[in-house]
Amino acid sequence: MDEKKETGKLLTRAVEKKIIKIIKENYMQPGDKLKNEYELAELLNVSRGTIREAIKSLISRNILEVRQGAGTFVSNKNGVPEDPLGLTFISDIKEDKKVALDLLDIRLMLEPEIAALAAVKGTTKQIKTMLEQCKIVEELIKKGEDYREADILFHKRIAQCSGNRVIENLIPIINSSVSLTINLTEDVFRQNTYKEHRAVAEAIASGDSLGAKCAMIVHLNTNRRGIEKNFSKK
Amino acid sequence: MDEKKETGKLLTRAVEKKIIKIIKENYMQPGDKLKNEYELAELLNVSRGTIREAIKSLISRNILEVRQGAGTFVSNKNGVPEDPLGLTFISDIKEDKKVALDLLDIRLMLEPEIAALAAVKGTTKQIKTMLEQCKIVEELIKKGEDYREADILFHKRIAQCSGNRVIENLIPIINSSVSLTINLTEDVFRQNTYKEHRAVAEAIASGDSLGAKCAMIVHLNTNRRGIEKNFSKK
């Protein structure tokens, strides 16, 4: 790479960092609109071309997103990249079941502990949001609709109650990967899901730490058996 | 985006997938050299421009890497992106300690269980590699050199003994993040580290599942206290 190109790259990286700083210092949330190219170029004292390059890179990092004709916004992907666990290289058709079970084993290590923490540490507001999400999943299941995304959000809400900021990002990463490898839509399974969710949610809401942990183990065990069953039919 | 651009993008994505397929079907390992642009264009029946675009994207996804003048190779980053946990948005100066402890709490949920699994499931070859890495870390520590990368690799080797392919990628992600937020270089800490590593390694090698789990808890607890101490001095 020639020197000029290298310098341009370093400048772009510096501008990316400054834009991230603007987002953080202004407590901007997912969906908030970023200043336009012209304003940013003025503010950061660089060319509009450099701003464009930096924005392009922040989009590829899932930090910003463009809505056609409306402008550039803070992405709701929280800067979590696609395929954060590098599964592209792990999974192949033969190994799908193995990967699904490996992911579930990780959930079994993490989520019961997280549920226990959530029961102790969740704020009133966090627990209210978690209970609401529990209801949303239940309604989707009863209507026979696709509840996978809502389900992941429910587990994320529990993680938020735990107060561990990293877990909050990690749980959706692992759970989305599970739903990539498997599709659990059987009726028996759907019925179990919302009852088990409710048991977890109620234990957390009543501050019953050990109860929440056990209820989560029961729920994940149903998922685990679902995966076994799902693959044995293929 | 106009239609032509959109079609080009879809074609590039398809070519990316085909290149990944070539890597997987030929069991190519990190460091293996990819066919050149011309050969790939011929093989996949697309233009060299499309190949170039696809390779550029695979580089940004940490699946491939370019070595100047030598060609394009399979990256040793295993397709794991930078900042997989989206920490850019979580950590700021005030919260560094919180994030470091949050990451360590996740390690405490995962690694003792993984050590226990490793003692039961590790193959002779995996355990040999793990023991060798244990020795490498010990030697670096005794020489007073930087052992952080070697340390992460030791924990990855344990994860490999567990047989869980996803854990194998997840542990380095979490552990690298810890070393980004904190630098533990005190002498007392260094001495403890290699003795504790050895205790974990020996328990795994002798198939002592509960012993390995407990030894890992002890080790991570030292890390946890180190973080507390490190930040209280600032």
C-alpha cells in the first residue's frame, strides 16, 4: 500500500473514533439521527470524502445504519458484528446438530446463573420490562405466530436485569446463532415455552434466586431435548 | 441504491460464499494460500473485479488476509470479527472496571464448567497440546516477558479439550477483551498465575473433573481480586 493511501486510512480511523465519541458523549440511542455529512465535516475539520469513508466503515461495523432518503442513524445492532462467534468456519451441514448443541451447552452454563443474578439485582423498571416481554412472547405463541425474535429479546431482558453489561450483548449473540441452526416450531414445544418462560419470569420478579436458576435449567433442558428430537427426524 | 449496484452486491455475496466453500471443502487451515484472482475468476466463472470485491469483503470479515507480495491466505482470526461483543459502545473510562469485572464474571460462569468437561472429554493429543502451552506460559512468566497472548492460548487449549467447538472461539474473545481493559503485571500475580495454571492443567490431564473445576475457580478468583486491586490504586 502506498504512503498516501496509508495516511488516508489512519485519518478515516481517527474520524471513526471521533464520531463514536459524539454518539457516546451525547448519549445517543439506537434510532437517533446523526448530524449530516456537511455538519460533521465542518465540526471535525476534515473533507466530506473522509466523513463518507468513516461513515461507510461504521456502517460495516454495525454502529451506524442508513435509511434511504432519511439520513444516517445509530444502529440498533449495538456495534455487534455479523457472525461474532466465527460460526461461518465451524458449521457445515454435517455438523449442524453438534453446533446447535454446543451453543445450547453454553446457554446452560450462562443463563441459569444470569437468572439467579437477575432475581437479586434487577431494578423495578428492568423487571417490569422483562415481564412485559414475557407477555409479548406468550401472545405470539398463542396466536401461532413466529416468536423467535421476541423470545431472544425476552432472554436479553433477563440478562439486563442481571446488571452485567457484557452479558446483555452476549446472550442475543448466542441465542440468535441457535435459531440460525434450528427451527423449533412444534406445538408441544410452543406450549412448554411460554409456561416455562413464565416460571422464570415470576421467580425473578419475586426475588427467588434459586427458583429462577432452576426454572431456567428446566427451560433450557426442553430446548436441548427439542434439538435432539428435531435432528433425529431428519 | 440503483438496480445494477444491487445486483453486483448480490453477485459478490454469492462469490464470497463460494470461496468459503472452497476453503471448507479443501480443509484449508489458517495460513494456507488461496488460489490467485485469475484462477478463481476462471473457476467461478465471474470477472476478476467481482473476485477482488469478494476477497476485499472476506478480508474485512477476518476470513482471509493479504500478505504484501505473497498473496491471499486463510486468516488465523477464524472469521471472528474485531470487537465481537460490541464493547465499543459499552466501555468508557468511567466504566472500565465495571466492564473488566463483567467479563470476568462471564469467565467464572464458563471456564470452571469447561475445565470439568475438558478432564472428561479431552483426547490424548489435545491434552498434550494443552500441557505444552501451560509450560510455554510458565517459561515466559519466569523470564519476566509478556505472557498475555500465550495465556489466552492456554485457556483456548483447555476449551479445545472440552470438545465444544463454539467455546473454543468464545473463550479467546472474552479473554482478549479482559486484557484490553486491564494490564496485570505485578510480580505476586505472575507467580500465582503459573502455579494456578499448572494445578488446572494437571487436574485435567489426570481426568479429575471436579478438581479441574475447583482449580479454575481459584485461578479466576485471583484474577478477579487482581482487577479490584488494580483499579483501587488508580
